[in-house]
Amino acid sequence: MIAENVRAILAELPPGVELVAAAKTRTAAEILEAVGAGVRIIGENYVQEAADVFPAVGRAARWHFIGHLQKNKAGKAVEIFDMIETVDSAALAREIDKRSAAAGKTMLRSCRASISSKRQSRSPGAALATRPAEDLLPHKRPANLRIPENKPTANLLVPV
């Protein structure tokens, strides 16, 4: 059933679009079935769940972390994952950058910052926007990070 569903979904995707298959609570056997059917990126919400199945699945596909990452799990996340898709604080971004540099990896490939003129903003990325990009990610810096001057609120996605 998993293989059939994967093949049907992949057949509907337009060229250039990649599927990130969320593996939430799935067994290693189920993940491997999806990979065998064509999944190339496994998305996982929890570091521990990925750590439980990673020994059996290994590098049969790329691993993306798609949940909320706690700073104390950054080291394990860098070991397992090929990309971390969500970062909600400058401190976490620096920790990931430090650990990925030590491992010779680039974990943060894009930087999305929610920028607001309101000081009390608590939106994800607001803390990231209060400092220059090069202060956040000394290992791999965003190129051409520009904040539109005429827009007090902007949403940016920048390759790093």
C-alpha cells in the first residue's frame, strides 16, 4: 500500500518538484518500502524517531528535519540529517552552524526570516532578523540578504 501511494503521488508531481515524505511514527521497514518506490527525501519531526530508524535505513535517501529542533538536540540532528528546514532562534542557528562546520556539512541551505517593525513580534524568525546574517551563520553566510527599506514587514527566503 505504501509503495502504491508513493508511486501515485510521484506521478502527479510536476518536473523539478521533490517530495519530502514525512516518516512520522513509521517503522524502518515502512520507510524502506517508500524509498524503494521512489522517495528520495525522508522528513522527520523528531530527532529521536529518526535516530531509532536511521541504523536500518541509513543513507538510502536524504534526511530532512522538519520539526521544531531543541538546541540540546542539534548535535544529533547534524549527525543524522542532511538538512534542517526549521530554525526559530539565532542561538539555535549558531549551534547548528558550529556543529555542522565541525562535521564538514552545510545544514542550513536557506534562511527565511520574518521581519517586522513591531518590537514585540514573536513570529518564527523574528529573532533571526535582529542581527546581520553573517553574525548568525559564520560557517555559511547568506548571499545577498537584503531587507526592503519601504516595507516594514517582509518575508525573505535566501539561499545560503
